Amino acid sequence: MKLRTKEEQKFVFEMIGDDEKVSVKGKISGDAIIPKHDDLKMKAIIALLNSIDQKNFIEHEQMSLFQKYVEEIEETIQALKEHDGFQQGIKE
């Protein structure tokens, strides 16, 4: 099943931190051909990753934070590749 439409698709997201407060939220929009806008989400992830500059972490002596996020991204991608139903209870 493909989602083909001329309408701009929108997806709103938020991430809850360990303190149970919203730590990041946003909205993405653009063309999507996959149900639930998963292709649009992937394009947004790539765009965000391409906007990160490791130099900023170095200059602010936060390389451990940079490494922590890189490891979390790598682990999330690995889990995504291993499971067809990633959002159906696979995450901790």
C-alpha cells in the first residue's frame, strides 16, 4: 500500500526525558509515499544529522555527550533494522 497524495503531509512528535518532561518536540512536513509518513521521518532524520557539527561539542568540551548521542543513534538504527515492528513494544 502506497500513500500518494499531492497534499503536504505533517507529523508532530515529542520525546519524553527521564524526568518525564518533554525534552524535545517538533513538526515535520513534506511529501510522503509511505503510510504513517515513515519516509518523511527518515528524510527529517537525515536532514537533522547533516546539520550537526561535531566542532560545537569539541569547543564546549562536551565530547562525552556527543559520543553518548552517537551511540544511542547507532543502537536505535540497529534495532530498527532488526525488527519489523519497532514501535510495537520492542523499545525498552
